[in-house]
Amino acid sequence: MTVFNFSAGPAVLPVPVLLKAQSELLNYQGSGQSVLELSHRSDLFETILHETESLLRELMDIPDEYRVLFLQGGATLQFSMLPLNLATNRQMVDFIDTGSWSQKAIKDAQAYATTRILASSASDGYRSIPVEAVTSDADYLHITWNNTLEGTTYTKAPQVGVPLVADFSSSILSEPIDIRQFDVIYAGAQKNLGSAGMTLVIIKDELLQRTPQSSGSYLRYDTHAKHHSLYNTPPTYSIYLTKLVLEWIKEQGFETVVQRNRQQAAALYTYLDQSTLFSNAVAISDRSRMNIPFSTGQVDLDTQFLKFAERNQLVNLKGHRSVGGMRASLYNAMPNSGVDALLSVLHRFEQGER
Ligand code: PMP
């Protein structure tokens, strides 16, 4: 059965990537071994790791003075690793609070540092990104670039004079960004980069000096930088899948992927804005292209819609329990046919079909 998967993550993967992984599963490049079986110290795996990093550097235009790390522990481990490694001068971290994932990052940072919230969009139910200019004298400022639950996104990096750390978990590689505006970028792989298990950290070289000597080895960024992500066993298969995803992006051209994302999101927002039944409540200038929450405003009707959608092969459209309603995640791998199918099902439901 073919379905369109609108999950927020783990999420849809490109079919050509899955087919390639399938074709290589039992015998990787004539080695007689599966990628799953390769030693992380083997030449074959080291080549995979090296190629993944090169592709990422090329597609994201990552300058030489940034290190690329492939870690485990999800974006969630970064909520602790960041303050542990970087909040070492003033033991102070500033945050802009844009919702649920910002709050989780704040809570974990509190174990290591004093935290301050410089701005928050709590007062409008996190339907926007705060606009006020902020200044900071903390060890760094943390922002959540794309808010997976609330469906908001930054479009411009705040410049505050202290290192800027950004959680890009749900929008990495969905749009061009200027890496130089950030000091650390991190993202779990299970949305736009591949499968769960690998977490990408892009960190400016000079920040590697900040870690206190007393930290355990896995928890130190400099350990992973020094050992090129091979200090311990990395998530080998997840890294391999990311390589396939990056090759898939490169084949089409990153610009094509970006344009497709823009067109898909625009098509859905256009529908929602003219609909008399469904709506999206996010401030227009701050709308995410990756995660689009919407609702009828009535719990029963939302439930009926979700059932109708599932009968029509559209799965995982339920919104996060803290937000309710529906949410369509349109990551890079969502084909246009998936968005067309969603628009058609929305329209039919609005016309009264059940
Ligand atoms: N930050 C954001 C913006 C997320 O969307 C998520 C996961 N949905 C996380 C952090 C946590 O990621 P993980 O589950 O990889 O720890």
C-alpha cells in the first residue's frame, strides 16, 4: 500500500534513497558485507563518513573554520552538551523562547548555567517569532530556528554579539542559510537528513577551546572533532543513509529542492487561507515551510478529518497533543503528489464528503 507520510519525524524518505539502500543492503560495493556490518574503522566506512561530510560541506557551503560532527543522543543531548561545553565563562546562557523545543533546551541548560529568556512569543500562543531586538552578554544565545510543533520559523538570524547557537532539527537543508551567521548549528537526522540515530553538529573551530577539562570524553565537542566523529562507534547506518539523502539532493540540485519546498508550502497555505473550514493561525511572516499546523477549530471535526485522510492514504497528520488539530510536515522528501493528494482530500472534506 502506498501512503503519503506527513509525520514530523522520523519522517518520509525519498523513494530513490530507500531503493538504493535496499540494493546495497546485502553486499555493499562488492565487499560481500552489508553497511550494517561494516566496522567503523574499515576503509569502506571511513569513505562513507568522508563523503557524507564533503557533500554536506558542499551543499550547505560550510566554511573551513567550522567542524562537522556526527554524534548520537538526538538533538536532545545537545540541550545538555551545549551548556556543558560552551557556558564556561559566565555560566550564563540566553534564549529566545519560541515554544516547546526552546523550553526543553532551557530546562536542560539550567543544570549547567543560569538561563535568561531575552524574548518570548508565549503571549501570542507561540504563533510568531519575537520581533524585539535583543542584546546579550551571556556565553551564547540559543534559538530554535524552526518550531516543529508550533509551525513557526525564523527567516533572519538575530545578531547579538555573542555566539549564536541554533536548533535546526526540523529545517536543516530545506533552505539556503549563511553558516557564518551562526556559531553552532545542530539537528537530528530523522527529518531532512535521513534516519533516527545520527545528530549533526556544525561548530565553529574556536569554540572547541571552551570545554572544561573535567568533562567526560563523549560529552566534549573537542573529542569528536579531534577524532573526526570516530572516537567511539558512530551511528554508521544512519550516517550512510544521510550520505544517500545528500546524493539525492545533489543530483537534483539543492535549488530545485528549495523551490519545491517553497511551492508546496505556498500551495497549502493558499488553500488554508481561502478555506472557510480549515485555518492556520501562524503570523504570515513567520510561517514554517516544513511543519504546517491547521485545524477546523472543532475537536470532533478534526478527528473526522484525520479519519477521512487516513482512509485516503494520508497518514500521520495528527497535530502534536500540545497544539491539537492537524499538522502537515512537508520535509524535502515529500513529493508534489503528496501535497496534491492532501489538497484534494482537504477540498473534498470541505465539500462535505466523509
Ligand atoms: N528540537 C526540535 C526543533 C525538534 O523538532 C526535535 C524533535 N522533534 C528535537 C529538538 C528533539 O530531537 P531528538 O528527538 O532527536 O532528540
